[in-house]
Amino acid sequence: MFDTLKEILVNKLKVTPEQVTPEATRDDVELDSLAVVELSLVLDKEFDIAISDDELLEAPTIGDMARLMEERSAKV
């Protein structure tokens, strides 16, 4: 799921691929709150994974976001 998240961040939100690591924080990859809202919409629309932007904002690292995606996709 991390690879999927990385692909979204790089292709849709224009994050530099080298910046995206499981340990990276939102600040490290320059994800502002607007980008997090966009990420939430992409996950819902393209992957049918419902995670609110608030939940994504609470995830301290990119790896935590990926784990959240795994948990939600498993529930479907």
C-alpha cells in the first residue's frame, strides 16, 4: 500500500519521489492541508478507500498513512 500512496503523491500531488519514505512526515514531503484533502478525495474516488482528511492529518508519517489505507481497504 505504501507504493500506491507514493505513486499518488508523486503523480497527482507532485511530490518528489526521493522525499517519499515511510518515515517521512507531511512537512518532509511538503503536503499542506489542501493537498491532504485532495489525497483523501483521490483515495475515495480511485481506490474506494474512505479516509477523511482529518484522519490523514493525524497520521504522523507517510508510513502511518499507508497503514491506515491498508486497514481501510481490508474492511471492504
